[in-house]
Amino acid sequence: MNRLTSRRVNGIKTGYWSPAKKEDLVQRLGEYEDTGMEPDDVREIIGVPVWFMPEEQLPPKGERVICLTQTKKGFFNHVIGYWDGERWVSGMNSNVIRWTWLPQAPGGI
């Protein structure tokens, strides 16, 4: 893909910037919007996992998922866990800050 934007990494502002003309940006955005797809739809098609915040969405009770956890000391870990309806069960004494679905086994196994 030929990007029109780049991440801003100057330490002053965050987000994106572009040297492209406004007309070029508007035309490309229009083409994207004509697909009817949301960014999460595109990520799903190309296999990029969508990470959920537990405060916004929880997996079905008892379904195993990948959890991103953070310890009290600030360390991050990826573990397999599940929501038991009241709390996260992940085998770690840490806070689940994001979760995503487990990938499908290859070949439908």
C-alpha cells in the first residue's frame, strides 16, 4: 500500500502527518470509505488481532482468550486466560488490560 500519512514521532505532537495535498488525502479517504469497511474489518481480513479493553467488552464466560496483563511493577505478559463471569482467571497475579481471541487452528483442526 502506498501510504499518504506517517506517524508523528517528534515528541511534541502525537498522531499522523502528511506532506500530501488536501485533495489527494480527501480522494484517498473517499475511496476507502466506498469500501464500507471499518479498520477492524480490514485487520480481521489480513489477520491482525483486534485487542479489546475489558471495560468495554468481555469474552463469553469461560471462553479461553489471549490476555495482555500488567503486573504491579509494570511488567507486561501475554497469557491464556478466561473471564469466569466475575473475574479474570489467567494463572498470573496481574491485571488484564487487553484481550483478544485465540487464533483458529490451521486446517480446521
